[in-house]
Amino acid sequence: MREPVIEAIDVVRRYGRGAAEVQALRGVNLKIRAGELTLLMGPSGSGKTTLLSILGCMLSPSSGTVRLRGETTTNASQSELARLRRQHVGFIFQSYHLFPTLSALDNVRLALDVRGQTGQAAVTRALDVLAAVGLAHKKDAFPHEMSGGEQQRVAIARAIAGTPSIILADEPTGALDTENGYAVMKVLARIARDPGHGVLVVTHDPRVRSFANRILYIEDGRIVGEERGTGLAAAE
């Protein structure tokens, strides 16, 4: 069995103090391995987004730790967390977060710029990942010239441009119709088959269950269940 690309160990997250304290995560343990697409499902307020933010090194746990490719976040400084994030994490948001004044190509190149990759090599890499998500023909298009599904695929291209170990997707189909949501999940499932990547998708969307290799359920800040997915839609 492959080693996990990311691992949460006894992760706790609290907000506030005293009588106002809220425990958003209550000792979460999970492992995500390369070559699989995992769904994280649960009701609103269950801790999904908090957990994703901690796994993505955007938020520190109150206790417990995260390991990314064996590197721990325990006692990591903000600069160390930023390095881990750049090196290992690709983040995909429901609302795309594309820069409206930049073309698809330049939106992807921006993710490479922050990793110190510039010049023709960055252009070539950006074109390659746009082609991988089926959007080579949209390289010069601006976000307002693309459909929601196309914008989300540009966001995916941006997330994978730096060859991260883990792709974290927060409700990536939430703003999309069935056809576009299906196309986006097909892309994520294809990425997950790469032995260099793991993919974790936070979702409320029952339509995407058939793409999963594994489904985790979270309630009240705890992982309360797990089941194997069929991955059947991903294989179509």
C-alpha cells in the first residue's frame, strides 16, 4: 500500500475561549494516498471546511498535527507553512477565484510564478495543464468569456500546475449544473489516478459519489464513518 501523501493525526481545532469556546474539530485522524479520489461528506457546520483549511496549511490546529509527504506542521512558522503549501498543495475553490483581467493561460502561469517558475518553461507547463483539462483552445480567453465549468477547469489547471502531492477541492461542483459538474469530476478523477497525486473533495453533492474511491463522513468535528466507493463514473 502506498504511503499517505497527507495525514491528519489527532487534529483538534477550537475557536474562542471559556464559555464561548467552540470545538470545530475533535481529534480527526485520516490518511489520503496518491492514486485515489476521496470524498469528505457531512452536514453544514460539521467541520469540513476547517479540516480542509488545516490540511492545506492555511490554518493551524489547536492540537494534533498534519504530515505532508512526511513533513510535519507541528510548530511550523508561517513561512514554513507557506513553503509546504507551495510545495505540496493545490487548492480548488467553489467560486473559482480566477483573476478577471487575466487570460486562462496567465491565471495558470500565476501559480507557477509564486513557485519561482517563469519564462518559456512556465508558459509550456501552463499550456500542458490547460490541455490536460481540455482547454488548450481557451488559453487566451478571459473568465467572463468562459462558462462556469470552463472556469472551474482553469482553476483545476492552476491547482495542478505546480505538481502538488495533494489536491484539495472545496465544493468544486457546487456552482455547476449536472453536465459541467460531471466534466469537472471526470478531470479530478483522472488526476487522482496519477500515482503522484491524491485528491480530497469536500462536497454536499450526491451526484459525485460514483467518482469516489473512498468516502469519509464527518459530523460534529469527528470522522464518523468510511466506505469504499465504486469509482465507476471515473472509469467511463
